[in-house]
Amino acid sequence: MRVTVVGAGVVGAMHAWQAVERGHEVVQIEREAEARGASLRNFGQIWVSGRAGGEELETALRARELWEALGARVPALGFRPNGSLTLVRSGLERAVAEAALARADAAVRGYKLLTPAEARAVNPALRGAYEAALYCERDAAVEPRTAQLALRAQLLKSPNYTFLPGREVREVTGPGTVRDDHGDVHRADAVVLCTGAWLGGLVKELAPDLPVRRVRLQMMQTDPLGEALPTSVADADSFRYYPAYRGESLDRLEAGQPQAPTAAAHRMQLLMVQRADGGLTIGDTHEYEHPFAFDTLEDPYEHLAGVVEGFLGRPLPRIRRRWAGVYAQCTDPGRVVHRQQVRDGVWLVTGPGGRGMTCAPAIAETTANELGW
Ligand SMILES: Cc1cc2nc3c(=O)[nH]c(=O)nc-3n(C[C@H](O)[C@H](O)[C@H](O)COP(=O)(O)OP(=O)(O)OC[C@H]3O[C@@H](n4cnc5c(N)ncnc54)[C@H](O)[C@@H]3O)c2cc1C
């Protein structure tokens, strides 16, 4: 079977991986010299903790298994089962963590509620102030800036895999057939468009009423911390963004403890993970209204720096990088991803939202199974 994968972000990379693993001939086409979208700009969090129970959690847990297996075969992905700590600073926040522990699926996530001393035993860098910590043992991390490159280097070892960078797919010209901007035509048994948050142009022509929206986030990365931060870290504002925490305790938190004004204005939460070089990737904001800002704003960064310094009990290292990224998110919260046959032999897979890095291996596995690869 011949498969054309369009897009070299994590979703495209995982589809190419699945197809090559199953013995098919794969051509992967990327508009840029290398992917430059959400897949490189994210935290690299393989985030199980906040997933909605049911299909979303099952997808994340399966994906985490697949990431771990991939990490064993491709060590340069930087896979590590680091777990996460969500730090709570009030009784109302703690009640949300306790409600999470009471979930029927708490054990498969590896949730535990830790005292500050227990949290420091797991992550000694957290010397600051907090009342308790929700530990999620199943959370993990990879290195987003290099993961796609590492996967590709492995794929290129197969004679069945070809990477064509610097080509934009412009047109579907027949069943399983696309034309790129060089005028070259690529024929296959299946084309999978993994074109991320680029929802205009070809994607708009093929699927004009896509139930997907775009979301923009601000991020930053520090110089090396100078010590290990063994787990990922979140603040309790993250409870407000992840479906796993919905319920009466969260309603009480939202009614009784508004977010700090900057956090509310920019729909923020703290997520933080240490990079392989020792720096910290810290975010994030959520912007939904178009047109998106073309610049990054300082207020959210100052807010995040304050929260992190409170948890670490020390000043942050110098900020080395700031950037923004955009992901595509299904507007139907019941769907993990939007997978649609858009023409004969052509499928579009987009909209995994803020869980695309986490879920991509399992999303690609499902596509491969559904298409009978
Ligand atoms: C700041 C930020 C932080 C995030 N953090 C996390 C996280 O920690 N954990 C998590 O699970 N998820 C996270 N996400 C979400 C995750 O990054 C995305 O869901 C995921 O990367 C989407 O991957 P993708 O391959 O669909 O898209 P992309 O990475 O955007 O890749 C799409 C590729 O397709 C190419 N392309 C588009 N059109 C064409 C065409 N016509 N022809 C050829 N090539 C084309 C583009 O150039 C691009 O390289 C985050 C997202 C952002 C923005």
C-alpha cells in the first residue's frame, strides 16, 4: 500500500510512523524545510492528569504507552516518565484535588494527594509555599523541539520512507492523488492531511465547515535552573482548564476564588517542565478571538514568573526565549480529534487541541486501524 502524509508535525510524524511500521510505502510532504508549528512550540507534556474520563483518557493512556515504547527505540525523543505535581494553595483548590482522587479512574492516572514535605521528597526544587500537591504518576514528557527530527531520522532508515520538505500540497486531483506547488503529482492508496492549524486554503476547500477553532498560547523558556526539577509542575488554575476536574468542587472554587486579574484576562494556567538542557519551559495563556495578536504581552509572563518563584522559593533564571503558538481544537468536546474523509482516498486529521502532543501516537494508530493499513 502507498500512503501520502501531508504535514510533518507530530500528528503527521505519527501517521508516517504507523504506516511504515505496518510495511507500507510512505511519502511525507511538508511545506516548510522543517515543521515549525505547534508540535515544536509545545511543552512536550504527555499529559494524562487532566483528561476527561472515557475515550479521551483511554486515548491518552494508550498514547503514553506508545510514547514510552517509541522512547525506548528512539532515545533522542527524550521520553521520561517524570510525573506531575499540581500545587494547591487554598482549601477550595485542595477540595478540587480531593474530588479528583475520588474519581473512579484516579488509580489508572496514578493520582495521589501529597503534603508539602512529600511533594518536596518527589521534587526537591519545590521549596516555596503551597498547601498540598496532586501527584499524577502517569504524566510524562518529551523534547518537542527535537522529537519530530528524531522520529524522522529513525524513519529515514527504512527504504519505504521518503520525506519531501519545502513543498506545499495545493490540490486533490483524483482518488488518493495530490499535487504540490512544484507541480508534482503524488498518487497513493491513502492521503492523510495532518496540516495542523492551517485551516485555510486547501483545507477550507475540502472541508469548508470544519468544527475546529484556533487557539493561541504564549510561552517562555529560561536559562538552566541549575538544579533538577524532576516532575512537571502545574498550578491550581489548571483545574479550570482540564475536564477531569469538573464538578461541584470546581464550581465552588470558581465562585469563591476568582483567578488573579491577569490570569483571568488571559485565561492562564501555570504549566512548567524542565528541558533536557536544564531550562524551564513555562506557560501559558489562551487566546480565542481573531485576529490574534502578532506580538507577545509582558503581563502574562510577569504573572507566571511570580507564581513559579512562589513555588520554587527562589528567583527564576533569565528568560532565554519567548514565543507564541497556535493549535487547532475540535469544537465538539466529545471528540479527541477531527478525522474526516474529505475526498475519495483522502482523509483530514486535525483539531487535537492542547492534547495533540500527548495523543498523536494513539490518534495515528486509530487512523491506521480504521483505514485498514
Ligand atoms: C504553545 C503550545 C503548547 C502546547 N502544549 C502541549 C503539550 O504540552 N502537550 C500536548 O499534548 N499538546 C500540546 N499542545 C498541542 C499540540 O502541540 C498540538 O495539538 C500538536 O502539535 C498538533 O500537531 P499537528 O501535527 O496537527 O500540527 P503542526 O505541528 O502545526 O503541524 C502541521 C504541519 O503541516 C504543515 N502543512 C500545513 N499545510 C500544509 C500543506 N498544504 N502542504 C504541506 N504541509 C502543510 C505545516 O507546515 C506544519 O508543519 C500545545 C500547543 C501549543 C501551541
